[in-house]
Amino acid sequence: MCVPLSEKQYNKNGFIPQHGGYKNLYSYKKAEIIYDSTVYFCNKYFDKRDRTIDQMVQAARSGKQNIAEASMASGTSKETEIKLTNVARASLEELLIDYPDFLRIRKFKEWEKNHLYVKRLQELNKDPNCTYETFRKGVENSNPEISANVIIGLIKVASYLLSKQIQKLEEDFLKEGGLRERMTQARINQRRNRL
């Protein structure tokens, strides 16, 4: 039987907490949709020789990959988890600059927050199980203005989720400490059990 990687990382009697499980994080799910959308968008709207493709795809990939890496590192380093989660947010922020640039240079409009399509996008984003398929009509729309704005909306949601995630990580660290505190407590508990 194949045990999921996140379960292999967990020792019930040890001081390393269960970690991994990034595929269940809403931030990771959104980042994956953003990555897939960016690959599609860049292949459709940029010349194959344009260096922008590589930069945008790498920023989208970095957003997704750093969430996964942060989750896997969380068992032994809360500092690394927080840093990598923030790198993911920073990568998506870089990408968030690229899409409005695309719109501005081509004389398209970025949607205002009260735009009818923004409201629809907000409704779709409320579904915790949404996937690329949920947004396909918008992302793969023949109008590049719609496509770019849908992706901008996704990035804004992912950035918000990552900000909340970082805030929660900070709160958890202040309450529970990190690996050193858990290691010390584990040794104290072991000594008590021997008495």
C-alpha cells in the first residue's frame, strides 16, 4: 500500500508535527489555477520569443511551488515555512504587476471592483473546490481583456489567502514556538516518563 508523503512525514511519538498536505490549502489550489492560466495566457498572447513568457510563467510557478515547499518544511522550521509562504506571495505580486501592464500597453481596461464580471468572479471563487475548469471560460476567452482580468482576480484572491496564512503562521509560532521548543519539551516529557 502506498502511503501519502505527508503521512510518511509524521511520527506520532516524535516532536516533528504532521506537515505537508499543501494540496488541501486553498492558497495552493488557487496558485495552481493561476499557474495553468498563466501558461495558457502567455502561449496565446505573447510571441514565442518574448522573454515575458518565461518571467510570467516562472513567477506563477514560484507562487505555487513555494507554497508546497513551505508546507513540507513546516515540520522542522516555522521560520522557513513563513519565509517561503511570503516568497509565494511576492512571486504572485510580481505576476499581478505583469497583467495590468499587459492591459495598459494594449489600451485595455482593468476591471473596477464593482464591474459585473468581478462580482461573478467573486461568486466562483467562493467555491472551495473550484479548479481551472471553473474559470476556463474566462481564462480561455477570445477577448484578452477578459482573460487577463479573470487571472488578475484569481491572483488577488490567492494573495489575500497567503496574507491570512502568514498571519496565522505568525500567531501559531507565538503560541506554540518552533522546533527547538518542541524538542526541549519532548526531552522533558521523556525524562518524566522514565521516573
